[in-house]
Amino acid sequence: MIKKDQEELNEIEQQLKQMDDSMEETIGLRKVEESDVIKAAYSGPADVSFNADFYENIFTSSGRDFVLHYDWEWTNSDWQLDEGGTGNIGGVDGLVVGLSKPILKSGDAFDLFWDNDGYLSTSTTAVSETRTSNGYSWKWQDKIANRGGHEDLNMGYGTTKLFFQFETVPSKFEVYGNFGHTWGTTKVESFTASWPPSITFSSSSNKWTDSESFIFYP
């Protein structure tokens, strides 16, 4: 008797499972199994993070001189999705850093570092594109190279330094960085370094931008 009852319970359970699967298919659902792997087709804005620091140079006698660091880094290796193997990843990438208050410019520095070991990417030259009273911008060619038997990105980490004085020192100001990444045949065309800064691309596809702003109090 117990065996018969168990067989009936098993049959009812199987019927309920079939009904559940049938309903999922009817409303357009497919159960994702543990073995299913969902991969992104290309990299995206969430793959990059930003940081900014602001300093005053107290060892100067020429007025209130300031230094702004605006940095970014890739948080993973999804850049490998954008290029099959080694070589350039699309056209040039770019970064524009804008300030909400006018500045008097005195200089800038820009460095790129390899992703795997953090070494300076000495073979990559960043071109300073725009310098206005509200911002700076740069372009560079990103590429994947074989280093030590592994694929490596020449811009896994990037640092910028802006040296300036304010036309009038504000009580607070905003820093806004806009990073543009491309692949395929797309490239960064130009920048708007006024406030707020922006990036123009050669195509509406194969690209993304990411940005982050920070507030400082001089």
C-alpha cells in the first residue's frame, strides 16, 4: 500500500513539473541552467572606474597653485572582447577632464600603464588635444600586445595631472571626467573642453563613454 501511494505521489510530482515547464514555454521563459554561461559581446562602461585627488602647492610664492589628479583603471579584462588577438583596438581612445570654474593653465602630465604588471607604457604617446580655461583632453591609441606570454593592454591604468591657478579661487568646484573607448573602425574624433566636457566619435557604433564627477573645496 505504501509503495502504491509513493508511486502515485511521484506521478503527480512529474505531472506538476511538466505543467510548470509548459507554462514557462507558453509565456516565453526558458530556465537558465547552472551550466549556461552568459558572456558580454564587448566591453562596457561598467568595466572602468575613476578616482580624483586635489592638492594645493604650499611651497610656491606665485599665488595659490593647485594640482588635480584624475585617474582611471580597468576593473577586469573585458577589453579582450573588443579585439581578436593582439594589435590596435579600433581607433584612438580619449579622455577629457573639465572643471566647473575657469582656470589659468600652467601644465599637464599624462601617463598610461600596462594592465597586467602596472609598468609604464613607454611606447604609447598620448596627444594633448585641447586646453581651455575649463579643461584638458588627450587622445591615444590603445592596443593589445603579447607580454610575457600573456595578452596585455597598454592602458590598463591611466593617470593625469593638471597644474593650474583659478582665475578666482572658488569656495567649491566640480571636476568631470569623460572617458571614451572604441573598437572596430570607430575612433574618438574631437572633444568639447568647455563646461561640461563631452566627446565626439567617428561613428555611432562600436564605442562607449563613461564618466564620473567629484566635488572639491579649495
